[in-house]
Amino acid sequence: MRLPRRSAAVLGIAAVFLCVAAVVAWRAEWALRGAALGVANSQNLPVSQSAFVPEPNPGFEALSAPAVFRSAASFEGRIYLSGPGGLFAYGSDGLLQHVFRPGIELPAAPLGELATATLVGRNAPELLIATNGEGVLAFDGRQFRQIRPAAAESRNITALLPLPSGRLLLGTAKAGLLALDGKGLQRFHSTIDGMYVTALAGTESDLWIGTADRGVIHWKGGLAESIAEAGGLPDVRVESIAVDGSVVYVATPTGVAQIRDGKVARILARGVYAHAMLPDGDTLFVGQLEGGILRVRTASGDEPSSLRRMISARTDTTAQPQNSGERIEQFFRVGDRRYAVTGNQLLQLSSGGEWRQVLRAGDGLLTDGNVSALTVASDGRVWVGYFDRGLDIFPAAGGRPIHVDNEQVYCVNRILENPRQGTVAVATANGLALFDRDGRQKQVLTRGSGLIASHVTDVALYGDGVVAGTPAGITFLDSSGPHSMYAFQGLVNNHVYALGVRDSGLLVGTLGGISLISGGQVRRNLNTGNSGMKANWTTALTEAGGDWLAGTYGAGVVRINADGSVASTEATAQGTVVNPGAMVSDGRLVLAGTLGKGLLVGDATGTRWKTITAGLPSLSVTALAIHNGVVYVGTDNGLVKVAEDKL
């Protein structure tokens, strides 16, 4: 029986639609299977998962820095707070019960975000701890295990998102987004490789990824859609993300974007540096980087469109900030209780709507943990310079330090005692500050005082005065007055990082190699093109065994013999960075601080070397000093000391 032409046409069209629908469904199914998490066809990345067993501490003792909080989570009836200085466990009464310290009970790395989850293959929840350089730690309440990617660029964990399936998403600073499951570690998707991930929120099927410079990425149904400034985001840097039902909030340095149906609907708290957020009914609590907590009114989503447009047009929808001046790191909930983490305390939202302190971090001896310069004066006073917090001067008998922090003494590069004049010179980014032995600031020398540049990178005793290194050359400060030398007079490079003095000779370590100066003239320049230098950038100099040892950026430590020839040492290693100014010797040992590889310890002549990492609060050693048999080791995460004999 033949069908009428019209019926046949209808059936034909229906068949085409069914065929197309089948193809679309097939494609969608495979897209979801292969890309719902973006890892189905990815090759596993090398990763180790094992109990963390710390190496024995050779005897380092910490000079306590103030506890700094970055994140918090509730686990097994305790509140855990993490930060650069370790993991702090507080009881329900707000009392500190235990501190787990980097380099002692934990790997030598600052701690970051916390989360709790039961991961694939585990039968109970764990406290998950992101680290800056050592992957993820998982704590079951008794012991730690370490999830450590083999690739260094995958170990700086910037964000954690446990998923209900037991998978764990890891945001990184250099390797993009990674996914950990029962099969191992994989890259999330090639479109996100290499991105700096700052925040994660959502679910497996509806994921939001914040980045440092590309806005927010919405991953849904195997497809990635980027929302940046062109899409209405107030800034391309994402600080945090909060999901509240069908509404997503994205915090940026210039306001909060409210996203509905994948599009930016409104900008809240315009012009505010929003760092953390907590949606709470028709209120959004916004934690600022320095300005405390703002209470922001939000639209519920069911108002007439004209009313939503009117609200969106308002320039200020916020109340006065609470806890003004505090850096708000994170909000989190425990049951119906709401908490806010600041740099040094935990706040709880009271029934009256006020944020009140429930615990506070203990004070430390040090002002900060990011140490950039050290010296121990002949009278026993310990001078500690910081990357951006000025200077601490500790009395020889111990006790609280004198703290100096002003426009001139802010970013400290080098500290040098001048016994002949009874002064201490402090090289900073804003000049050369001169102190008396008791720590009183007397004078600050800048370009206006005769320096070739105000930014002083190093300073050394020379002749009857001192010589200062700067990014523009060197300046001699002696009885004849200030006079300078730079590339026009033969210096191998203007950007000076290190100075070394022996007799009447001066070594100048620069970005382009080393200049040997005597009699007021450059006698020889050493670089990779005309000597055995393995890297031009010279960051540190110290004398050992009658020769000079030079720390480099990228080739470890090389030896400069008395005749000016250059030779390798056991500590000459490709890729090893010696931090600026981080070398010292005393006739018994030579020490060199590295970027990310711990402390290099050499014998008196710098011939035999070993590496020490155990007991250090960070593997980035930034400053060193030796005095009366005690070694002081400054890092970007704290200061420790140890008897020289134990090294």
C-alpha cells in the first residue's frame, strides 16, 4: 500500500529529525563521557601517594613568627586553620591544642586552602591541605599522607574542590587544573593547561574555574565558556567564587559579578577589592583584602526586570564595613554557624548580625616570616630584615625586638655592621639607612645624597668607607666623597646584586657576570663567553679557602680562583638558583641558600658539599648569618637557628 505524498513527506522529515536527534544525542553522550571531567582520555601524570614521614631535624630551632591564617575547616570536632607557619588545631573552647610545623611535622612548604572529603579509595573523611610546592596533604586525625605530583609545576596547589564522586580537583599556579581519582592524576583539559587557577566551585557537570588573568571559565556539558571583561566581568583576576543555587558570584579586585544563566547580570560592590564571599539569604558578605567585611544586598531573582535593572544601576549597594582594616581570607559554615577567617583571627557571625572574634593567633617574636636579610652584630644583637615589613633588632640578651618600618626602611636587601664607625648600614629599596649600634636610625642616603641610585642591593666595607651596589652601578662612599662606577667605566653590567672585598680588590656580581676591580679600575670581566662561568647572573659572593665562591642564578656555586680563573664546584648544578645575598662563610663552613632546594652546606674551602632540607620552614633560603658557633637561616617562611657543629 502506497502512502499519500504528503504523509510520506511528513514521515521523511520525521526520519531526518530522528536521525539528527540520534546523532546529537550520540555526540552529547560521548561529550559527557569523555569530557564531563575532561580527563577520560588523558594520560595519567606521575604522582605518589604515601604516608608522610618527616626527615630527622638536625637541630633547627624556630624563632617564632606571628601565626598567619589563610584557610579554615571543621574536622572531627576541631577547627583547623592553615597558613605559611603551619596547621593550627583549635578545640571547641577556642584553645590551641596542637601546631604542625613545616619542615618538622610537615613538608617544608607554606600551607594554603583546606577542605574535607572522603576521596576515592578511602573509607573515611580526611582533612585536605593544599601546599605551595609539595602537593596535597591528607590528614585523618592521626597521621598525614602526601599526594605529591612528580612534576614541580604541578605541586603548587592554589585551589581544592572535592567532588561528591570522591574525585578531587586541584588548581595549580602553573599546570592549570588537575583531577585526582582512583586511577591516578590527570590533566583536566587541554584548554586549561598552563593557566594560573585561583578558585574552584560547582559540581562535576557544572564547574566554575577562576583564573589569575583570564577571568572565569564555566565548564558545562564538556564545553568551556570564558567570561572576562568583554563579558561584563569587572576584572580578569578572580579572587574567589561562590555558588548559591542558580546564582554564581565571582569576586575580583574591582567588584563582584553576579552571574545568572551563564551571563553577568549585575556588578555588586563596584570598586571594592573583593577577596572572599559568603551568600546568606538576600545578603552577600564580601571579605575585602584590607577593608573588613561588607554586607551587600542582593536581588532574589524574582523581581520584575525593571526593578532588577534599577538595582543594578545603583553604584553602592553595601552597608558600612565591619572589622575594617582586617584582611578577610575566607568564609565557611559549620552547621548553622558562619565564620570568617582573617590574617590573625577567626570571627563568628552573632545572632545580632555582628562579626565577633572567637579566637586569635598568638604573637611571635618576629614581625613577619618573609626574611630577606640577616646579620649578628659584634655585640650580639640580631638584625632581621624583611621583604616588605622593615627591620627587627633583637637585643643580645633576648626578648622583644625593636621594630623599624618606615618609608625608607621597608624592603630590606642587606645589613652590614661597620665596626670602625660604630654603625650598621641597612641597604633597602629606598636608600642606604645608617643606624647606631642601639638601633637608632641616624641618616638615609639616596640618589640625592650622591648614590648612583636610591635602590641599594648590597653594601660592603671598602677602603676607609663602604661601597654600595645598585641597579645602576656602584657608588663608593669614603673620605673623598661619593663617586660612582658603571658600564661606561667598564663594569660588565650596571645591575649589581653582590659585592665581595679582599685587601684592595673588589668583586662585583651583576646580571651580566662578574667584574674584578682594583686601583679604582676594572681589571677583568668574567662571563659565560670568556671564562668557565656557567651562568652570568651572579647573586652572591663569599670568600673561602683563599678563593671566592660565587652564587649564581641557575648554575649553583662556582669558584673564582686567585688568578681570576673560574672552576666548577660540587654545588655547581644546572637549574640551582642561589638567592641574592644568601651566602656566608666563617672559616669552618660555607653556606648557600637556594630557591626551592634548601640549604647548601660546604666545608671550609667549599670543596665538598651537601644539601639540607629537614628542619627548614621553607626550601627557599633567603638569608644567612653565623655568630659564635650559631647559624641563623632565614627563609621566605620563617627564621631558624642551629648549632654550627650540627651541620
